[in-house]
Amino acid sequence: MKAFAVTMISVLIFVGTVGPIALSELLAATTLTGSTVESIDSIGLTITVQTAGDGDKLSMPVVGPDVMKGVTVGEHVSLELDMQGRVVKIIKLAPAPKEEEAPDPGA
């Protein structure tokens, strides 16, 4: 019991010296990987992407214009989302490999 009390006091002292920590900072961000940028609205601060796999189109708010800086339509990206579902970071990925055409079996 004494060890528990000492641990709790240590945690309270640590939080007091660091300052308040937001719950969103404690929880890991969600990442949406392998999407293709469909559209960018820098005025309305939204980005629309087509997801890999099922090809759904998702439109999401972005926390600020700096997040979209340098991103263009057609790029292959991963998006990091905060707890409210807003895009906080866009990571450019290497272009998706192009599928080779299968040889014509009649040739």
C-alpha cells in the first residue's frame, strides 16, 4: 500500500511539473494508410481521398492550411487523424506500383 501511495504522489508531482496533458495527446493518432488524394479544399480546410482496397471516397477536415502544403491531387498518401477525425499530418508515399498488362494469350 505504501508503494502505491508513493507511486501516485510521484505521478501527481510529474503531472504538476509538466502541466496538464490533454487526453488526445495521451492516445495514439489514427492513421489512414495508402489513400489517393482526390481533391483539396484549402479554403474550407478539407481533403478528399480514395481509400486503398474498397475505393471508398472520404472527405475529412484538416486542422490547418500548413498540413496540406505541398500536397497535390493524385498523390499517394497516409493521413494521421486526431481524436475528432481531423487530419493533423499528411505523409507522402511512393507512387503505387503500376500493374503490368497480362500478355495476350493469343499472341
